[in-house]
Amino acid sequence: MTKTVLIGDGNITIDDLVHIARFNWKIELTNNAITKVKQARETVEKFLDYNKIVYGITTGVGDNSKIKIPKESSNLLQKNLIRSHACGVGDPLNEELVRAVMVMMVKNLSLGYSGVHVATIQRLIDLLNNKITPKVPKEGSLGYLSYQAHIGLVLIGEGEAYYKGNIYDSKEVLDKLHIQPLELQEKEGLSLINGTVDMTAMGAVAVYDAINLMKISDVASMLSFESLRGTKLAFDYRLSKVKKYSGMSSTLKNINLLLENSEIAEKSRELRTQDALSMRAIPQVHGASKDTLNYVKKGIEIEMNSATDNPLIFSEENDSISSANCHGESVSMGLDFLAIALSELSNISDRRVFRLVSSQYSDLPAFLTENSGINSGYMIPQYVSAYLAADNKHLAQPASIDSIPTAANQEDHHSMGTSSALKLIKSIANTRKVLAIEIMCGCQGLDYLKPLTTSWSLTLVYDLVREHVPKLDDDRILYKEINLIESMLVKNEILEYLEKEIGELSI
């Protein structure tokens, strides 16, 4: 059965958004949302009847807000706003992220503070439910406007869209499905391009993926920890009683669960006084990243359910407020913060990979291969890991602290939230690859400790990986195997398989 997310009677969640954008769940407005949207539209009509001066309705936008627009030209203004703002450049944004932005446009407009017609929101829903995805250039947004404008083009029968794997002029695909292009009326063009929906949508997808990465990082780290024969005395639960961070506590819970009944861990507990920090500080570093994630997740959830249009229509008071809820500073700063957390997660993972391939730091053969010299083993995957970790450090430089004035200095401070979101998404992809390399090397390390056995939990992971990637005896092409494990992480196969057997890991 087709699953449906209802929009209008409560908060939309990150899971809801991903279910629609990634897994093609349907979307439907509730009666409550329809009522509120109609009330706001009636208020806009009153403004027009009274010839009230309202930004973007009876005036131009940006520095043109000083210019009064006659009623007979207002509809043309709305169409022109879509056309003029649809000037993004570069490669297309992937379809999942475009769909995520469309979901947030629906949610933002359905709150009843924008003054659009119900039909306008419904047309966005029609595109989503029919899997029509506007072609949206990735580059050119300072936090809002251009992504939504390219989406808006499809609503009015202009621009381009993907449908069933092909790209069409939007009018052609709308005609195929007997969907009429919109004739935008007062306020609607402005509302379609306004708000923090693009950065918030991409941020929500990033948070969803980061949750799974945080969990799999604990798993990957324990494969390395076991292969390096670390001392689990550093993971005593009492540590979280005297340093009370929730992320650290959840990490301790995860790694102790993952090490339960491990022969390797038991026989290695007093092998040395203490391990290197990349091993013994896993609860503290992974925990800090989880605390950051949870902070950002809370902010994204607030923004997802906030009215971020400008101006906002308050029907009960027959009033409008032109302000700056469309400014996404909270989102942008949060996404920058999460990029820092991902950078540290990949950095400490790479340090563990380095120790795995360096025989002076382990009981393992150099580069995790026999006959070193003839074989390079996993020497170069660590180079790749180091590159990705270094790239994440560049991506961790905050975009939110940069701003360039626009619109004749009327828009003289921007959140740069779209840049923050795009950086974060690339950082997530980099981190996923680093963890894939760590998982591959960790499994190889376990092979050299046999007949000693790891825990039941980690054996499940090892066996699943070995179904796809055999032990490396002699040099072979490795990039396909890295890509294969990365693909398993993209599909969340390892984590879902593991959690099905041992229960959900903590964040």
C-alpha cells in the first residue's frame, strides 16, 4: 500500500521528509491546513480591496520595495519574480534534494501565514505525488530564492523537469499527466521563492544521514579497536558518571554492547596501560559529535515547522508583518557546526586506519598484507582516507560567517545557508567513504587475530562484509570494494542488519 504523510495537523519530522523525498511516500493536506490557507488568502484579498501597502503584494521586492505596483500589474509581478529569480548555474541538484525542498515549500505554505491559494500548494503536491522533479541548478543561492524559483518555473509550465528517468520541458510533462500550469496571483510568486526551505530541507536530509553515520562510526571503531587489541578498561561506564555528556554516555553504551563476550577484548584488556587517543577517546570524540548532531537536529526540527515567508500574513488581526523570518542564520550556523562534527569523526577514523596499516603500532602485518614489498595491501586506501579527512577540514570552514550584500544593499546580510548545507552533504559523503575504508581494514585485521574471536555483534558485521569483500591475500583492485562497502552504508544495510539482531544503537 502507498504510504502517505499528512501535512497540517502537527509537526512534520525529519523522518517524514525523508520518507517523501527519498522513498516516494505520498503527501496530503489536512482539512485544518486547508482552512488556515484559505483564511490567509482571504486576508490578502482584503489588502488588495483596501489598496494597503504590503511588501511584495502592492510593491516591488528588494530595493524595488519603494515602487508601488498597481493592482492590474500584480499578477505579472508574481510571474516575473519566478522567471527573474530562476538563474541558478552549475550541475543540477540531485532529485532527492529537490524533492526535499518541495516538501518544505508545501509545509511552509500550509501553515497559513503566506496568503497563497490552496491550489498553489496542491500543485506542488501533485508534482511530488507524480514524481515530477524540477531541474534545479545547484549553484547560485545565498540561502533562498533560486532553488524555489526553478521549482516555481515548472508550476507555471516553464523550465525543465525529470519524469521517469527522462528530462522534459515542463509543459510537456504536465500535459502528459493532464496537470494545468498555474496562473499565479498576488503574493504567490513571492511566497514560492521565499523562506528558509532549501537549506532546511537539505539540512534535514543531512541530519538523517548523519544519525546513521554516527552509529556506524561506533561499529567501525570497534572493528579497529579489536584488530588493534585495545584495552576496554578505557570504556568503563563510570566515566560517564563523572563527565555527564549524553553523547559520551550513548557511545559508551554502544561500544560496550558491541564488545560484549569478545574473546579478543577480554584477552587484551591488560595488554598495555593505555591505548592511543584515537582508540581510548572514542567515547569522548564520537560523543561530542553526537551532542552536536542532537543540537542541530533540534534546530532543524524547529525550522521545519516554522513560518519563514516574508511578509507573513496574520489572518486573525487582518495584518501583515514584513520582517526577516526568511533569514536562516540558525540553520546555517547549525549546519556549519555539524560539518565540524563530521570532520572530527572522519579525522579520528583515519587515525585508526593509519594505526591498522602501520605494523609498528600493532601486532598486524605491515599494511595488513603478507609478503609486503611485493604487495602494498591497504597502504593506499589509507592515503584515500587521509585525503577525505583533509577535505572535510576544508569543508568545516563555516559559510555562515561570510556574507556579500545584494539587491542594492537592501539585502545586506545573508545566512549563506545553502552553502552550509551543500558543504555538509559533501562532508557526509566523505565521512561515509572514510568509514567504509575503516570497516574494510578492520575486518582484514580480525583475520590476522584468528583463532581469537571477536564479539557476536562484530562477527555479524564481519560476516556480512565478507559476503561481498573477501580477505585480501595478494594485491588486487580495491576501489570497487571501497565503493561496494560505501554503497552498503548508503543503503544502510550494515546498520539495519546489525540493529535487527542486537537492538537499536544509541545517539
